[in-house]
Amino acid sequence: MVELVAIAGVAKNGVIGDGEDIPWHYEEDHNQYKRRVRDHPVIVGRKTYDQMGKIPTTIPIVVTRSPQYSSETGAIYVSSVGEAVMEAEQYSDRVYIIGGQSIYSLFLPYTNRVLISEIPEYDHGSRVFPYLGTDWKIQTVHEYTEFQLVEYVQPNPRSIDG
């Protein structure tokens, strides 16, 4: 079974973006993010994918209400959690969930780990990271110069089969 790992930068007030962009930039965060997702499938919502485009060296699996395959973008379009995971399993034993807000909410019940870059400021934005709940436990904290990366684990994620 594939490991699902959500990864996000989250401001102190829970903001992950404003619907069009990420309102901050930390070079160390950007680098660790690229290093982790490299050569892995990434699951992303269509609006987020349209805004950010393809991340080099990843296999984008785009979740949308209107699935289609477009060789022009090189992305795989699906319409459900099950389809996304089935596609991801063909490429790797780990897949990263990279947003946006509704995709995080949709996939969190099935996710094994969450990597949160805790951004030290409060930012304006309408998109927030969903509340993890009490099942999630902190596994490790990695200190960086300007932020910390907190790894959460969910001991018993929901099965995608049922």
C-alpha cells in the first residue's frame, strides 16, 4: 500500500494561501519541499495545479470534477481519492498531497504523515490547512533557520477501500 504524506507551509493563523499564491517565501522551505517531492507522484487539486503548474521531476495527479488526460501538461486527471491513489501506486510507494485546501481536507483521513512547515508570521488569506484532530501525534520537529518543520503521524489512517 502506498504511503500518503501531506506537505504544506502553514502560517500561525492556519493560512496556506490566498487562493492565488502562497503569501511568503522561505528559501530553505522551498528547497526541502522540492527535495522531498522529487521523483514522486504528487496529488493536487485542479485549481492549485493550474496556478502552480507542473513541478519538475514529479508526476502530477490532478483531482478534478471533470477528469481528462492532457498530454500537453503531462498530468494525470482523476476524480476521486481511490483513483488518485491507484494511479500513484504505479509510480512509487510514497505520494505527496500538495494542496489546496479542499484536497487536504479530502485526503487527510487516509494520510499516514503530515509535514507542516510552521511559518512564523500571521498572513492574510482565505485558504487554511484543516484541523488535524486528536488522532495525530507529533513524530519529529526539524529546526530550520527561519521556521520549523513538524512531522505528524496518524497511527490508523482510514482505509481507502472502505
